[in-house]
Amino acid sequence: MDLHLKGKKAVVLGGTRGIGRAIADTFAAEGADVAICARNAAQVEDAVAALKTKGVRAAGGAVDIADASALRAWIADTAEELGGIDILVSNAGAMAQGNDEAAWMANFRLDVLGGAVAAFDAARPYLEKAAAATGDAAFVMISSVSAAEADSGGSYGPVKAALIHYAKGLARQYAARHVRVNVVSPGTVYFEGGVWQMIENSMPDMFKQSMARNPMGRMATPQDIANATVFLASPASSFTTGVNLLVDGAISRRVNF
């Protein structure tokens, strides 16, 4: 299937490793120009160099996504550098655990205020311009199956759930302008240097229990999540907006209507 991404301009927040890097790589492989950001300047530089080898334009910046002002400025600068924005993907995640105020604030500031609200506000004029010109633009947020699976009163799940509600509202608000807004919610995702590898090394019993919960007998790869994200972001999904796509290998039990 041709996803019609050649020449599109995609911005990926948190694009140097794991899910975000797989998303950026997949956009580039489909012929889209890509801009990424993350806090580590050296990792951004390495990722941008690798993206350029795929024959597309690539750019990047060292940005703390929790710093809304810095993020807005970077998105505006990136739009000028790329010549617009057709697609915005927020892979931002503080991953703070616990129920104390610090965890709530870290997750809310980065995942919601930064990676969702500030990012969309900054990109919106460019997305609207792209949609007016081509008939389609897209914003995709990465949430989590934890948004709908509650085991405790921790902050992580509720904050991820807020993204799904926000996406539905934006999808309704901007549908007439052909700016689509969707969510991808991964289950457990394993990659080198990721959370689940650290748990495997430091808490092997917990890792085994978590692995046993996966009906498919494995955790997702970053590429599993990237494939779903890039498809939803592409013009091939031009009538899909306001959805929360679970990519969890059936680890969740709820029925989606």
C-alpha cells in the first residue's frame, strides 16, 4: 500500500530512541522529511545523521518538551526549516511512577502541557495550512494501555487517559479543516535500553510475570508501534480521526466500541 507520505513533513517529539526513533525511521523510509527533538543533543545529532542516509531531509534539536516555551519556538523554527508541517507525532513521556505530587506534575507537564497542548498549539497553523493545500494533516499522540487499565492510584495512567480525551475533542473541533487527531496506545514494549529491559535485568520475577500476561507470548517491538502510528498519520487514513488505537497484543481485556 502506498501511504502517500513521500515529500510530507513530519515532526516527531522524543525521536532519538525506542518508539520515537522507530517512528522517525519509518517516516523517512516512506519518503517523508523528518524533524526530531529530545533532550540529549548528541543523541539527536546521531539520529538526524542516520535519517539523512535514507535520502530525506532531516533536522533536529535538543529540547526539553516539558519547557513549553522552548518547544513552541523549536516547532516554529522547524516548520520554517522544513517548509511546513504535515504531521506531528508526540511520543513524549515523563514515565514518572507513583502518586506523589512530583510524579503527577512531571507526567502532566511533559505528557499533557508540553507534548500535547503546547506542541499542537505551535504546530496547528502549519497543519491547517498543509490540510488546506493537500486535504489532509495529522496529529498523533502516543498514550498507553495503562490509560484504561487501573491497578493503583498512580499518576501515569490517568495522565495518559487525558491524552485520549484531548485527542477526541481536537478531532471533533478540527475535522472540518481536515486536521486529524488520533492516539496510539501501546501495551508493553521491549527494546534495548528501555524500561522493560531494565526491569528484566533488575527485577526478573516481575519481568516474567509481565511477559506471562501477554497472550501473544512476547512484548511489542518499537516497530510494531511505529507501523500503526505512521499508518494513522498518513493520508491512507484520511477518514480516520478521534480514535484510540490499541497496539497491545490483546493484553487488555476491555471491549472497544
